[in-house]
Amino acid sequence: MIVSVHKWLERTKFLILFVTLTYILYRVFALFSVWVEPVDKYRHPSGTSVKVFQQHAIQTEGSESMATRLRLFYWYGE
């Protein structure tokens, strides 16, 4: 079996370049995701906006069941 040193050096150089560029691309994506992500995504909204999700239990008006509420949700499309 003949081992070519030149061929192994080329493969090693390619592998090192590939790993380096992959790592750089990973870090760029990580910086981009930090830039895109809001600072505090769980803060209370300001202005006239309202927060939709409430932590307390849902109080229904009357004796509506969950199935009725779901049917109305799909019917009105809200």
C-alpha cells in the first residue's frame, strides 16, 4: 500500500479549513440570533397593547364548556 503524504496533507488542510469556516458560520448565526431576539420577551407590553396570556385560571361566563368555547372559536375564526 502506497501512502501519499501530499494527498494526506491536502485532505488535512481541507478538513481544517472546513471546520474553521463551519465554526465561524456557527458564531455568526449565534450573533445574529442574539441580535434578532427581543431583549425581554416576557415583559409587560407598553402603550395600548395588551398581554393576551394570563397566568390565572380561566373564568367562564355562565356554564359554557370547553367544547362550546372551542366550537365558537372555530366558528368566529378568532
